Amino acid sequence: MRDVKPNPLAMALREFFSEFIPRARGLSSCTLLSYRDSLALLLKFMADHLRRPVAELGLEAITPEVVMAFLDHLEEGRHNKASTRNVRLAAIHAFARHVATSRPECLEGCQRILAVPFKRAGARVVDYLEFEELQAILAGIDRSSPDGRRDFVLLATMFNTGARVQETLDLRPCDLQLDRPFQLRLFGKGRKERICPLWPQTAQLLQDFLAEAGIEADSRERLFRNHRGVPLTRFGVRYLLAKYCDQAKPSVPSLSGKQLHPHSMRHSTAVHLLQAGVDLPTISHWLGHASINTTNRYAKVDLEMKRRAIAKAEPLTPGEPDATWRTNGSILEWLESL
């Protein structure tokens, strides 16, 4: 029986996913899955590009030229945006750093891969719901059924907290504090924990939801589940939001021009808080942003809304004041017409 030498690429990948990411870096399972998908796509591309089975690929096959060809394939062949391209490249960079540390003989090649630059991505438009649009969506939910009442509580909680969809789906009854001060505990990116205040109306909705479902307040099971008792998924929330948006479009035509998704609820919360006069640092903590620079984009959204309001206002006509200004009545009438 012929001895089979271990494949250095396979060994490096095993170390990367079983040791480096979860233990050395302590990254979340979501990050691990994202890196897994990125490197799996790279391996499949390399096998096709080099016309070799995946099992025969070695570390030396991952070159800057192959990485660049892979990134071009993502944009041209898979029609990915620059932001997705950058996510895939970040995974490749992370793997290259691990290989450079654990295998010094590969240092030069890894440095060349790390020199492959990220691509500048255009700023995405922040899609959010105006308060009236959100009211129309919530009003369209049939709360006579258990599923409808669950959906109402789910969307109301998402708007109150501005939580990421997965943060909301990870909520457990033991994370809720439904007596004063009303609040809940969220676990965000990188397992960061934060406390978010609840409006009294939201706290009451959650209390009623727990009582109806017969859920103990100290339960550690997921709070939001489907009618089969299985925890809701991000795709399920996307479906629900799309369904209720479609229901509200006839009464609120402005919804038709928006590309809404669960993260839009988070944007809606930020804009609503900003319009209510809440300062940016508080909004940053509320949403769990790692940097206030991320929150600053909502200030730009608010500024654009104010500019549109000014543009709609009747401009003052330049020139000499009219002779009719000589009477107080005419001046007051003109002021009232502004």
C-alpha cells in the first residue's frame, strides 16, 4: 500500500478552521462560515482554472495572480458587487496571515497575497422606512392569529431596538427585563453584549406574547419561532417583511420605490432616533456600532431630508420690497404666506 503524504493546503485549512479562528482569534461562528464559503469558492475556482482536482492543489497554487483572477471571476462571472468581492478577499487575507505565521517558508508568497488590494466600493443608499410607512406595515398585520401577533411583536421589537436581524432571532426570554427599567440584552458581532432600552409599549407587547405562548421568563430557548416550533431564520424574517410591505403598498405608494430588507428596520430606527433629537454617540451605542463613523452616515441622510424640505419651500424673490409693505397689514399677510 502506497504511503500518501499529507497535503499541506489541506493541513493549513484544517488548522485555520479548527484552531486559529475559534481558539486563537475567538471569532464567531458567523465569521467562520463566511470564511468557509469564501475559501470553498476559491478552491473550486482554482480547480477549474488550473485544471486540477481540488485534492491535488497545494499551497503554492494560491498565487496573487490566481487570487486576482478569482476576484475578477466573482464580479464578472458571478456578478458580485465590490463589497462582496472585498468580503471574499478578507477571508483570503486572513488565511494568508495564518499560513505566514505557521509556515515561515511560505512567508514571501503570503506577503504578495496580502498586497492584493481591496476594491473601493460605492456608498450604498440607506433604505429605511418613514414612520408613516412603518405604521402602515404594522397596521396591515392580522393580529387575530398567533402568527400575526408574533409577527407584530417581532417587527415592533426590531424597530425599537434597531437590532440586527440575527441579534433579534437570538433573543431568549431570559434576555428580557420587562419590569422597569424596561430593557433587553443583545449579543452582537464578535459576541459583544449590549443593553438596549425598551419603550413601555414594546415591553407590554413582549409580556403579552410570553403570557400567550406560556413561555417562562427564565427560558433559554429562542423567543421567535414558527408554527412548527422551530426558531425563525433570517430568510423567514425577510419573507415576512416583504409580505407585509407588499400588503401596505396600495395605501402607501412610496414603499414601491424602495428595496427593503430586514436591515432596513435597523436603518429606520437610526433615522427615527436622529429626527427625534437623539445625539449620534447615543445612537451609536443603541445600535452597537464599533465606531461612531458608522453612525455618521445617518446624519448625512437627515441632512439630505432637510435639503429636500428646503427645496420644496417657496423661494424669496430678490429685488426691492413692494410698495405695499408700507402698511402693517400687507407685511403680516406676506409673512403668513411664507
